[in-house]
Amino acid sequence: MITREELVKRISESKEEVLDIENIIFDGSLYSRTGGIDRNAVEDYSQNIIAMPPIIINQDNKIVDGVHRYHACKKVDQKSIKVKRIELPDEDIKLANLLIDIQSGVRHPVQDKKSLVVELYDPQNTEQNKLLMEELGVPQRTFYEWTSQKRSLMQKQVNKAIAVDLLNPYLTQQEVAERNGCSQAVVSRYQKELLCKIADLAKMNNDELQAIDLDFLIDYKNFIENDLFLYNIWNAKKGDNNSHFGHFPKLFMKNLLYYHTQPFDLVYDPFAGSGTTIDACREMFRKCVVSDLKPDKSRPEIFEHDITTGLPDDLPKPDMVFLDPPYWKQAEGKYSDSEHDLANMSLDEFYQSMYNLFNEIANRKINKIALVISPTQYPNNLVFEDHIFKFNKMLCDKYEIEMRYILPYSTQQYNGTQVEKAKEEKTCLSLCRDLVVWRIK
């Protein structure tokens, strides 16, 4: 930021020259007078062009001081104008214009000073703020009264940025602090405050949230009030308009997160599909890491990983692993032709791969596993293969069931031929998915 002393020095050391007026640039956005150009001043100068002092321009020929003199020359069709050129970045032009007037004894409306103070105020730069007060002659109390609204708005923006950064599983609190120009203690305190406010959302109305700059929690509050399932049979009233095969509705995911994780917990989803977990975690203030054997290219957050080879080596320890694997033969060839695709394996290979994954999760002492799957029946010659019970047998030594949910399909899964075959075989067709959450013993 330029000081009055440095500005006067640069002007005094600059040599006067004459330039074509067409080469001079007046940028209205860099003009310090909030009331605009004083036409009376332009008229007065136009009557005495010869006696006018030179205008001040910067290295790019932008006017620093002398806007009225410039317009007076334009008014009388003057072809050239006397100038002094100084080095000055665009961001200092408004301040320089005001400082030159103050040095010359020209009175500016208070609104001009206030407008510039608000524009240049930086809550992270106390030295600059102090210098600004001194150079413009603004008392400290007045300075902070003028900037109070901007401080509030900027703090709101910083708070939202901190909240977003806290959802990045690869950032420490110290790194979040550095990114947002504050201390680690501020970030830690803000996270604790957020957790308290989220816990009390049901007791707060939208106006209260806006008053304390937490309006970004309104959608979370609306979910609790309108979309929370109260029983363990989950029916989605409306879909997500998502055509991805095997799609798990976002509403289900949000309920799962609400009941079985805490805000800022980390969730890992190795079958990310179209990215429902990403969207749900953001809305529910949970962190997530997501991968897939064949990532959706429109979701850069999803990285390629074959979960049959184990958990990613650099995976931060999750609080919960969410598994929505291909439902064996029900998804055969639907995702890929890869032999590593669980849908394309034999039943024994499918179970062995899941067993290996469960073991690695247990070895890393991950607190919770949530898994959704439908029994395989029709593609298995109507033989009912109840995957969820097999999985529970694999897990029961180290994990216990925390909750089981029944997810009826909202649309018919069988055509007429399949229904007739089931009738002939005297077999009742399965029409639901199981969602089970296990916790470590």
C-alpha cells in the first residue's frame, strides 16, 4: 500500500511531459470520488487550460490524479495534456488519488474516505489497517465502525470456507488454518461450535441460523425435519433422477450417515458409482474418500481402485466403510467385463473377495461397516442366495450388528415371464435390499 510520503516523493521526482490525450486512460472503477465527476470543476478548468498543473498517471497511462483536468481538456477538444508519470499499481490508484487531495488540502466528502476504507480493509493485515488509518486521518473507533459490516460478511465467508475445508480428509486442522489465514486454535474452536450447533439444529429456526452466519446449515435442518426415516423399513418417495445401474438413493445415504456417523467423520466408499456418497457427505458435513473400479469420468473426486486388491495404501483411517458391491449375478456384465469385477466372479470367488476385504477392514480396526445388497434369486435359477447372512457369518467374530434396514424396491423388478416362472415353481420372489450396519466389538 502506497504512503503519502512515498507518493509525494515519486511525484516530485517525476519529469513533466506532454502526451496525446487519446493515450490517456480514465478508469472510472479506480476513481475515489463516490459522487462521480464534478461538472462544475470540469467547467472551471476548461476556462483556464493553459494554467492547469499536470495530471498524474501511472506506468500504464491510467489517471492517478487530475480526472477533472482531463475531462476539461476533452471538453474543449484539447489534443494533448501535461502529465507526470509514476510507478503505481492499479490497486493503489484510488488511495493515491485521495492522498494527493489530502496533501493539497482538498476536502473530500466523508463517504469517499469510508468507501475506500471499506474496500481496502483487510482483517488479516493489522499493519495495513493501521497505516490506512494514519494516512487518511481516520480515528480507530470510526475505522472499525465503518468496517464492521464488511468484517461480518468476510467472517461469514471465512467460516464457510473453513467448514468446507474441514470436509477434506487430506487436510489437517493446521493446514485448514493456513489456507484461511487464521490459527489452528480458531479452526478447532469453530469445528467444536459447528458440532454443537448441528446437535441443536432441531431447536433452532432458520432466522436464528442466518443471524449467526450458519445459513449453510439450513438444508441439514430441513433434512432432519422432513426426510428423516423413523423406522427401519425405508421407502424413497421420490428418486434422484439417476440412471446409474445399482444406484443407492441419496436420501438413504443421508439417513445412514445421520444415524451411524457424526459430523466430520470420514466415510470410505470403494464402490462409488455415480458419486451419491460424495453428495450426501457434503450435505451432511461428513468427510469422504471414494473410489471405483471404473470411475465416473464426470466425478474427478472418484479415483480408480480395484478393491479386490485391498484397501488403498494411503487411505486415511475411516470411521465407517460403506459397501455397495455389485450384487453378484444380478449385475453380471453391467459395470465392466473385468474379471476383477465382483459381478463377473463365481459365487465362491465373490465371497472370498468380500471375506478378504472384511479381514483387512477388521485389521485396520475401522469402527463401522455398512453394507447394502439384495439377495440373488432369479438370476440364480430362483435359488434364494441370501448374501447378507453369509456376510454376517464372516464378520461375527469381530463385528456385531448395530442395525438392519429393509429397503423395498420402489419399482417392479420382474417382467411377466419371470413372474409366471416363479408361479410355476411355487416360489415367492424377493423384492428388497438389506442394509446392515456392523460395529467393531
